[in-house]
Amino acid sequence: IVVIFKEGPYREKVELKISEFYDKLRTAKKLPTTSQPVFGELVELYERLKADGYTCAIAVHPSSKLSNTLESSAAAAKQVGFPIYAIDSKMISYPMMKLLEEGIKLEKDGVFAADIVRHLEKMADQAVLCGIPSNLKQLHKSGRVPGIAAVIGNLIQLKLILYFENGQVTLKEKVRTMKRAKEYVVSLLNEDLKNSKIPEVAIIHCNNETDALKWQLELQSQFPSISFVIYPLSPAIAVHAGEGTTGLSWMKI
């Protein structure tokens, strides 16, 4: 994903390291924006895969309701004449990584591409991601929450719990403190544990590792059978959610 500051665009984690991004974000007079990958680079990728002898590819993309990347990816592959299975993860971040890991494992086990795709699409429906944005003003400017919610939230210090639902970011709950916000997110985890196995949970964050590590210790004590990992959110997400954002993500089995 491309992050666009006033002086120009940067491909996240390629031309702009995460630490550099936050340095620029803090001093930027105008908030950056984000854009999908350059179409020509998608074309070059599929041309290269075709030339290397691959017969097809499985491409896992961010939610199509948040980004046009999936649509552009499919169009680029069609232009090249290279078959791809374009998967809508209906998510961002950690759940996408879990889909990719599972797909790679299945491919190594000799599972056919179409069967891998069907499995990953089912997995996508079992993913959960909920976040507690640190900066409602930044969310408001990025267009991710209604203006009135941002104004009221800043006046009375509301904490919003955002939740992915069918590929869209929805407002799940509003509470007064970070402690209550975290308790609410943990209650969602407890609810899913009643009907599903959840071997791993990611503590997601935007440059908030100190808090993530503290929360990890608390959660590990509370849920000893679950492995809690820390997973930084990408600069493209931090553009909208703001530095300091935290949350949890998991896959239901």
C-alpha cells in the first residue's frame, strides 16, 4: 500500500520503514493519505510470475470494502493473461497473514489450488479483528467515523471499539476509559471461546509495543491455553487509526 505525504508517495515497509513513518507522521502539518499499489507494479509482478513458469497464483487481498486492491490485482492478471485466484480476506493485518500461512502449508501438502481457495475463503469468515483507536480526530479526518462521533468522543474522552463485520469497519461500542475498552474486547474473545477453539490471539498495535507487552502478560495469565503474540499494524492502517491504537485479532476454529 502507498502512503502519501505532502512531499510524495512511499510504499510502506519498502521505501518507508515503520519507525520513519511515525517520525514523519508526528511532524506532518497535513495528515497523509493512502492508496492501493500502483497498477503497473501489479502487471510487472504477474508478468514475472508467468515468465518464471508458474501456472497460477492465489492472491490474498485486504477487504474489498476498504481497498480497490483486489479489483486492480484481478485486472492486472487478466491484462497479462496470468490466471489468479483473488481472495477477499474481508480483513486487514493479522488475519491476512494467517490465511497466507495456511495457504502455503496446504500448497506444500499438495492440495489443489481451487481447494486451497475454498478453504481460505471459509477461514476468512472465521476471522475477528477489533481495535481501539487512539486518535478520534485522525479517524475523523480520514473519513472512517462520522464527524459528530469524533467531536463528541474528543469532548468526553470516549473510547471507540471498532469491529470488522463482513469486510466493513463498524462501531461496536463506546466506553469512557481504555480499561473498559479492553475489558469489552476481552468479553468478545470470551464469547467466541464458548463455541470455538482459538489457539492464538494477536495483540495488534500502532507503535504501542510497551502497552501491548503489558496487555500480553495480563491476557496470558487470564487465558493460559491461548498463545498471545504481538503484531504491529502497518503504516497504512496507522494513517487512519493513529499512533497508540491497540486491539485484538483471532481466528475461530
